[in-house]
Amino acid sequence: MSSDILKTPIEFLKGVGPQKAELLKKEIQLFCFEDLLHFYPFRYIDKSRFYLIHEITDEMPWVQIRGYVSHVQLHGKKRTTRMTALLTDSNGSSIELIWFNGFRWLKDYFVPGQEYIVFGKPSRFGRKYNIAHPETEPVSPSAITQKSAMHPVYSSTEKLKARGLDSKGISRLVKTLIPQVKDYINETLPVRVREELKLPGLRQSLVNVHFPGDARSLARAQARLKFEELFYIQLHLLNLRNVRTKESSGHVFKKVGSHFNDFYHNNLAFELTNAQKKVVKEIRRDTLSGKQMNRLLQGDVGSGKTIVAVMCMLIALDNDCQACLMAPTEVLASQHFESVSKMLEGLGIQIKLLTGSTRKAERKVIAEDLKNGNLKILIGTHALIEDVVVFKNLGMVVIDEQHRFGVAQRAKLWKKNIIPPHVLVMTATPIPRTLAMTLYGDLDISVIDELPPGRKPIQTIHKFDTNRLKVFGFMREQIRQGRQVYVVYPLINESETLDLKDLHDGYESIVRAFPLPGYAVSIVHGKMKPADKDYEMTRFVKGETQIMVATTVIEVGINVPNASVMVIESAERFGLSQLHQLRGRVGRGADQSYCILMTGIKLSAEAKKRMETMVGTQDGFVIAETDMQLRGPGDMHGTRQSGLLDLKIANLSKDEKILRYARHKAMDILEQDPLLQLDENAVLPKRLKELFGKFVVWSKIS
């Protein structure tokens, strides 16, 4: 028998069989022995300590107590019968045990004078605690040994529970599996790495993560498995970057010429921030290196990313290359076209817009001007990646809000030149450091972390629904002053279910509340036809409507400097990053802007934390870090794209220290052994192939 035993289909494990196997595959993606081995508990019940009753507090999820059971009694009639008993510990303190069903056999179970181990969840009633439906067992040497341990708790589903595969059922399967496969678990980290970091072996770690003898052995096992998971991700990403750096030659932009200088000296209306200057220098260094640039540019809403992108495109033009900018929506592409055209006014640079709405005659002109090189900058949507769009010499590609595009779509744009164009990916969604290192570890990352001077901070206010009339009054006052207002309603599910009732009810109540002459209201949501949506958005942009009632379709892609108020309805139903993005739709003009978060009175602890964070800071990176701590990295906007975030045990919001160790160790190994050919690293290429062989290598473009 070889290590192939780990690939054995799960149905061949004793206690599973074909029917349960199908459920395990569908419900929790367990296909073979190896999948079950790496299906880790998500928490543990600590039965390593016995508590005295007076030590119980409200914060304790579970307690384990030794004591004597007395006063066993039945209460109530047939349908409402319950059983109670009194547990008294060695200190003389007592707590009530209570059963509401399944207790008939227990009435004669408790023997006077016999000491019992009782385990359960304490609940407070007034000044006293009780424990409902506790686990009970007579004290014996074997019971004490078994109870003094960390017990694993596994994720399950209702369908699995119905077939006996709750947490305990899965635990039984793991207990059956480990003796069968233990001797065939091969080490996956080099000896030197384990010795340097004092990590336990893989075999020992897998046993201890499922059935730890104590908290220390669990902590060591988790640290080893987390390190390995993050180490291989970093090794994979850094290896891709090494390959790209060596193999992907790029345009060498030798000069900064008249296009750049004319813009900088004549058209730039204000001084660049130090952060913008730093990013331009980083990009300039990339474009001189002879290697294709792949850089992610992070910057908060309004931080001036577009100006940096324009300056980079002008350097491409100064070196006889063309540039393009791709945006996810027609509204955003049109907005970019207008702002870039205005920035470059008077410089004699031909700029065109290409979207799905561009007419056939105009498309023909664009195609000809692109081929002969007269058209220098093309801005557009997915239309840019069509086969008929052929550049003479594409040197710089800027992709805005890249998570809105599929990877294959970006690849088409990247392939539109013999020499790969330099790629600048921009996002206004701040990404926490750990997430950036994991999702974009193969890219160079630049950050614009300061806003241009003169920007007034947006005043963010949290209001309950009971204050709605006051909020309406404030909106009226702002409109009287010539301002415009957004009112945004939540989208339950981006692809399927839209809460149109809330949106339409809100629209009608606003129309009733604003009956004054000259007031007009736009309504925009994802179920509208694109042409209708664009029409309503355009009316608002032109100032023909004063209020826009919308869902999150306006989160990215609309810039109305005159809009000074953002009202977010049911704000508790939004994630932090989304709230921050919506807030960024205002504050773009010279006037003081406001973001009003409307919620119900009853809020969960997490929702309260989100509201407090929004009111307390406008720093997108602080917000992103808090968001990741609250929601976890896998649920954050746009992060499910790569497969790299399907982490089984590591947690990016809690394991930053381990991630940094993993990245540094991966960098050290690749520096000493770039091709992973040394004998001491022999395990690495094999494991990389097992983990990432199924992933398409798109690192050159995203």
C-alpha cells in the first residue's frame, strides 16, 4: 500500500458508504480520505478543566463540573413535563440541571452518593444559573482521562445531521480514518524550514489538530498547518513573479517627453501629493527596467489615481506607444473619457471612447485610427477586448476596478501587442495588507494613502429610522441650496433577488415628502435595462433630477460633484467596505458633504461596530482591516476570484505574523534556489504541483 491511500474515495471509509459519500461531496466537498484529513475542526470544547459552580460567568460558553446529583423531580403535566435535579460541587455550591424532553430513562439513572461529571452550557435566570440538557457521566478513572481533553467541533449541515453526520459523526469518521492513513502521511516541508522555525512534523500535527491532548499541542499543530498553508501560497505567487520577471520583456520607456511635460507644467491645476509623486516614480522605474510592469495601484475614493494613470499613459505616448483604459461600466468609461479629455485639453492628443453603445460608423473610424497610430488613447468597456480592436503599438494598459472583470477578459487585452504592454490595475477598494500579500502577492503594489489638499472630510452621521422626518428636512434644506442627494437601498443578492419592495416604497415616500415644484427623482436598480439605467443616471449627472433613489449599482461609476448627501437605508445590511464605497460618491465638490446611515433601533454587536467605525474614521485602510476582522477575508468584496483564498485553517485577519514568516521564508528559499533544484528543497516542486497545478497561470495580467 502506498501514499495513494490518501486519494481513496471517501465512500470506502468504514461508516460512510455510497449514500453518505454523495452527501459529503455535495455538502462539504469531501471526496477522498485526504479531504477528510484536512477538514479541520473550526473550534474546540475545552474539557481539560473542571470548574467550581461559583466560578461560572456569563461569558462561559460551556462548563464542566464534578459533583453529586440530588432532588431529581418531574414537574408539570404530560405535554409540559420537565425534569430537574440539583448538582452540588465539592465547595457546597449548587446549580439546577433541567431537561425538557428525552429524560424518562434519566429518572433512575442518578445514584445517591455517586459523583458525576456534568458538561453543558450555563444560562442565567435572575441571579442563578442552570444547565439545560447537560451531558452526564459517572466519575471513573477512564472518564476523567477522556474528559480532560480538547474536543473538536466540525462544521456540518442540516442534510448531513439528518444522516448522523453532525460534528460528533464527522469526528467518529476522522477517528476511524487516522489509524489507516497515519503511516502514509509524507512530510511536505523541508527539514531545514521545520528546524529553523521549530515546527512539528505533518503527521503529528494532523493527529493533534483533530484530537489534541491539551491546549499546547493544539497550538503547535495549528501553527504548523497555518504556516504550511500560507507558505505554499506565497511560494507559488513569488515563483510566478520570478518567472514573469525573467520571461516577460516589456517596452522600455526611455524618455519623458513633451506630452508628459506639457501636461505637468500647463494642464495640472494643482500640486501632486507626495503619495502620487512616489507612485509615479515607482511606475517610471518599472517602465525603464525592460520588464513588463504589473502593478496594483490602491487608493481611496478621491485620492487621485486617475491623474497618476493619465501621467503614465502620457509617458507611453512620449515613447511612441498607445495607451488604453478599461472600465467595468459604460457610465464609468464615459466618466473617465470626459475627465481625461478635460485634463488633456489643448495638448493635441486624440482620445476616443469605445463602448457597446458606440455606433458602427464611429467604430470604423476608431479601428482605422488605432491601426495607423493616430489614435493615442482609447477608453472603453469590455468593447476594448473585441478581436476587431487592433492597436498599432499598445504600450500601457490601465484597468479600473479590476475585480469587476473576468481574468480571461483581462488576458485578451494583455495579448493585443507583440511586446506585452505595461499593466496598471487600479482599485478604490482598499485591501488589507495580509489580503494584498495573498491575493496580489505576485504583483508590485503601490498605495496612494493621502487625499489631495482642500478636500473637506465627509461628515458621517448614524440615525435611527425614528429620525426619518428630520432627515427628510435636512435633505430639503440641501436641495434648496442647490445640492443633490443619493438615497441607496440594499441589494440582497447581486445576481438573483432584488429587494424592489423596499426600493419602490422608499421612492414613493420620498416623492410624497418632496412635493415642491422643480423637484424630480430618479430611480435606478439592477433589474432595469442598461439604456434606461444610463438615461436615469445621465439625468442626475446633468442636474435634471435632485434625488437619486438607487440600489448599489451606483457604488462604483458615477461622479456628481454637486451631490452632497448620501443617505444609506438599512445601513446595517451593508458590509463596511461597501458603506465606505457608497460614502465616496459624495465629497467630490467644494461643498461640505454628508453621509447619513439609517438603521433600525435593534442592532447586532457587529452592526453597531460597523456604524461606529464609519462614523469614527474615513481611512479606507482602517475600514478594510476592520471589515476583514468582522467578516473574514473570503467574504470581502471581489476576493473570491483566484482560488487562493480557500484557506482551510489559516485566517488572514488573525495570522498576519505567520503570513509574514511564510512570505519571508519563501523569498529566502527562492533567492538561494530560484528553480527549486536543490536536494533539500526536493519536496517543494512536487507539492506546488499538487496544490496549484490545476490553476491557470494568469499572473502576467492580474
